[in-house]
Amino acid sequence: MVDSIVTRKKYAVVVTTYGEVEKVTIRNLWPSSRKILKVITRQIAKIPAPLIYFIADYRSTKHYIEWKLNRYSSLLLAINRAQKNRLADCIAASGSPLLSEVDIDVFDACYFVPPYLDDMLPQLRQNYNGIIIVPMFPVESAFSCGVACQMVVDVYGDSTFSQVNVLSKLWKEDRLHRIYIEHLFGELSPALRLQTRGKIGLVLVIHGTLVRDRAGNPPTLFTGLEETIAFFEVMKQKILADPQNIFSDVRQGCMNHSRGGEWTSETIEKALLDFKSEGYEGVVMFPYGFFADNSETEYDARNMLERAGFPLFQYIRCINDSLPFGQWLADQVLEKLEALNKLQIDLERLEHNQ
């Protein structure tokens, strides 16, 4: 009995996202903006070190003024905490046999605001036998899941393979597609469901990505472009084929940056303009490329929709901490934990037999 307690493994699960400041102050925005430029922007645009602080502080001031004037406050950190709690509850309620063999603790962390993932990883390595990283993005790229992967490699080095697993390729999962579709149609307003006067369009919002660098060449970084296109195509096909469908067409709505070269052309602005020119009566917007609402979705994208001037329109929030999403995510995590635990047991046996 004593031996089983001593050898019982402990695993950490970390739900992670970019992170945005909760209290909008210049003092809070500065370090976040600077870290974003150092980690993300410098991958796609050459920025001299002295300019990083100038550009970051300019962006911070701009966001501060705009968000204060519009009384906007990001809920991303609160949602990430809620997602962490939902995941922990769903793991505990799963009935997985693994729960009788190991201890599992669930944490939340961010890339660009506290609690910082890169600060948390060394402590997790010291106190846990392994970790599962859960990036809150369905499509991975160097700018999203890649940030977490690099932080993990920096801390774990050669032992990454045997101690860490980062969830990826979530966009391919049929069960996620079904959860999205039920969420989308379940949130539609009666006004949109019952309208018969004209066509209704759907804009699926996702973060855009680089197509060509400033020299006109394909980016050397993994951008997730093919995955972004494939994700949209599969979701469009399934939504239009669903018995609940009310949409005449579905368009991709990318949110792009301004630096680094040519970005994806199927933007939110283009989708809204095309629907307007084609005489659509209404438009629904759903940020399927984000698991949690943030300033890009519930502020930037939503404002574009509201300003577009359609007689009927609706913004449908991200999946956030919904129960079906939490249950699906728990199954994904437990599958990875079982595989990691088995790998470690096999490696321990090999070492023992040598």
C-alpha cells in the first residue's frame, strides 16, 4: 500500500491562451504589447530592438484610449479560468480508469499576461511527472500553438517527448464540428429563424495568416494556411447540409495583421461587403477559429458586423466554457494522458531491464 502511494504519478494539465489584460490601464497594457511584439510580430517582420518599445507603447496607448472610450473590457482571462474549471470538473466526472492510477491537476496560463506559461513550466517540470498543454485554438500555427511548443522545448529540452504532450489538430475532430453546429443553431435568434423575406449569410471568423512574405515568397514559418482553408471547407459543408440550416451561403472571415507581407484575402470586410452587394437580408457571425471570446472577436469583429447595416444580424459568442465542449476536451486530454502514462511506464521498464 505504501509503495503504491509513493509511486503514484502526478500530471498537470495547462489550459493556455494568448491572454489579454483584465483591467485596462497603460501600466497593464505595456508589458503585454511588448511581449507580443517580441514573441509573435518579430517572427514575420524585422523590427529593430529599439523600435519594439516604441511600437508596443504606441499600441498600448491606442488600445487604452479606444477601449476606454467604448467601455470595453476583455473577458478572455475570465473565460480561460472558466474553461480550466469546466475541464477539471469534466475530467473528474469522466469515470476514466486513469483517475484511480494517477493524480491530475488542471491549471490556466497565458503567453502574454500573468499567469505566464513560460514562468509556470519550470515549476511544473519539478513537481509533476508530465504535462498536457491545451492551447485554446482549433488550428495550430507558429503564432498560436507554436508559441506554447517553443516554450515547452526551451524548458524540457531533450525530455520533451517523454514528459509533454501538446494538443493539436483539434480542427479535424468530427465531434468538435458537431458541437459547433449545435451551438451555432442553438443560439440563433427567433427573428433569424423565422425570417422569410430574404437570404441570410453566415460569416465564420478565424485569425488570418501569412500567404506570402514581403518579398513575395511563401513564409518559412508554419502558418497553418492549408489547415485554415480545410477547416473552413469542412465546416461550411456540414453547416449547409444540416437539417437546421437557414443560411444561403457561408463565407470565411479572416482577421489579419498589417505587417509581414500578404495575408489571407477572405476577410471579414470582404464577406460583409459581398453579402451586402448580393442583397442579403441578414448576416450571422460566429468566431469558429477561436475557442474563447477576446478583443478580436467580441470587439473588433462584432463592431464590423454592427456597422455593416444589415436589417437582421447576430453575433454568436465562441464556444467558451460550454458543457459539451468541456466534456469533449476532457476526453481529448484523458486520451493524451493515458498515452503519456503508458509511454513513461514502457520507458521505465526498458531502463529497468537494461
